[in-house]
Amino acid sequence: MDQRIINLYDEYIHSSTISRADFLKRVTLVTGSVALTQSVLAQIENDHTKPGFVKEEELFTEYINYPGTPGEMKAYIARPKEERKYSTVIVIHENRGLNAHIEDVARRVATAGYLAIAPNALAALGKTFANEDEARNSFRELKAEDNLKNFIGAFEYVKTRKDCNGKIGCVGFCWGGAMSNNLAVNLPDLKAAVPFYGRQPATADVPKIKAALQLHYAAMDEGVNAGISAYEEALKANNIKYELYMYEGAQHAFHNDTSPARYNEEAAKKAWKRTLEFFEKHLK
């Protein structure tokens, strides 16, 4: 696919100032026709009807609520069926809220022997959304400080569960990758954080990090990658344990298998294997 189209899509999904009509008009200028634009959309947009990798019946799953700001938070829980204490991983979604893909990622975490909790940032607004555009635009209504409190709230909630052993890490994607970095800054008891193509925290906050970090980046993701150098310099200066991986030829969101044009199977499998090995080392 033309890289210009992928760049336009990344700009569209990460900006609340570009309408869908504007995005389609700009893509059509590249493709040359409305028909070709519709064909391109089928390849680049997320298909949430795609079956997940892990079936729900293989695990114990449930939806739970916990206190949030301004409203109650909701989250999806997945773990092995055996009732015992597990190390826990907070799974943090992209900027569309909790969806079937992220629930499937939570089940992948659970099949590796963890208690997974996947909160929905948008639940705090107390409303539902007809489509991804509505969800994306609603992120503007969420205050950054409230988001942080609500994900710290997930950390505090799981510690109260009988199936949590108190060892907690997180993994996040895109918006969730940035939140994973922020949790590492703000939770001294967090054991491990794995941001996938997430924006970096302020370098002044890096000394607060106590968690081990594993950072995954896509070589074609120029916007997010612009902050790598300063972040890595600060991590080294403060002796923070970290691993950094760059996936050549990969696009932003390369781990999301519901987007055919951006999903990179080789990079996704390699990154996920590294993620589970990292959690095995720091959470088990």
C-alpha cells in the first residue's frame, strides 16, 4: 500500500481535528478514484469481526467495575480457569477504547499463565459509541489526569482480588503504549511495563521509574520515533532497566492483526514472544 495513505490514516486516527470526510477526500487524491479509496479502506481500517487467537471458553473471563473519574470504570478480566493467585498484567487499548481485539490480547496474556485486566478508558464517560469515529472523538472529553487515575485505579483494584499475587505489570499499544510509560513513571510498585509504539514520558519524569521496561517501535512510525533518542538517553542516565527493539519495515500498530495493511505478522510474533519472556523474567 502507498505509504502516503498509511501516513494519512495514522494522522487521521491520532488527531481529533481531522474529520472522516477530510480523510477520505485526501486519500482519494492519492488513489485517484472513490472506488479505489473504498478498496484501500478495507485493507487499512480495523476489522473487529475478525476472530481472535484465543477462544473465550478456554479461560475464566468476566467483566468488572471499579471506581473511576468522572464515572465508574469497566474492565475485561481473563485468566486460566484454575483458581489460584496469579501475577497480573494490565492490558491497555489504543485510542478507540476496549474492543474485541484488545480482549483477545488479554486472553493471550491469560493463556501464558497470568491474570489479565483490560480497562476501558471510555467507560468513565458513561456512554456508548456507535462507531470508532465516535469513540475516537470522545477521547477529547477525557482529561489526562483522570485517565492516569483510572488506570492507576486498575492497579489498585487487582491488588484486592484473591486471584492476584501482587506482582503487576502492564502492556499497552499506541495510546496504551503512552499510558504504559506513564504508569511506569507513577507506580513505583509496578514490576514491568511493555509499551508498543507509545509516546514517551517527559525526560524529567524518567528518574521516577522503578519498573523494568521493554520498548517496541516500528521503523516506519516517524512521529512516535522522534522521541526515542531523548527517552533512551534519560533511561541510561538514570540506570533504568530497559530493552528497546526496532522492527524494520513495520508500521505503527504492527501488532494489531485486525488491520491488514499495517499488521506485520513477523514483527508481531517476535515482539509478543519477547513480551512474554520479559514478563516471565520480571513477574513470575
